[in-house]
Amino acid sequence: MENLDEHIKLIHGVFSPAEAADVLLSLINDKIKFHTVQSLNLKIGHNENAKESEQRILQLKKAKEIVKFMVVDARNKNYEVSIDGDITIKLTKRKQNY
């Protein structure tokens, strides 16, 4: 049987504060954009699941503020920023719609 799980090292390295901000804020902004589109599409279809996307947007906006604070702090203290970010992709069978 083939492997249905895959682990990928998405980000790994030591970055200047500016580079870290670019990498992390780009990822977060893309996720915010994705959930914004999802939310709008679900609202058009009058689907209640739009609340999940809206909640995720709020979480991502908080994460964005944390990243900004840490990057500014790193810059002010002349630190580098170490980032390790892994993702796990799992294949699962779809639930049948009845």
C-alpha cells in the first residue's frame, strides 16, 4: 500500500529580520486571502461553515501581529530569526454525501 502521509519541511533556516518578515507575512497573508475567499463563497451559498473561515482569519491576524512584534524586536536587538516549519499532508477518503 502506498504512503498516505507525507511530511515536508516547508521552511528551515536562519534569516535576517527583514527576510523572516517577508517569508512569514507572505504565508500568513496568503492564508488570510484564502480564508477570505472561502468565507465569501460560503456566504454566497448561505452555508453556515463560513464562521470557521472567519474564525481562522482572526487567528491568522493575531499570528501576524505576533510575527511583526518578534521581527521588530529581532531587528532592534540585532538578532537573526530561526524558522522551522513543517507540514504534514494526509490523504483520506471523502465522506459520501447523502
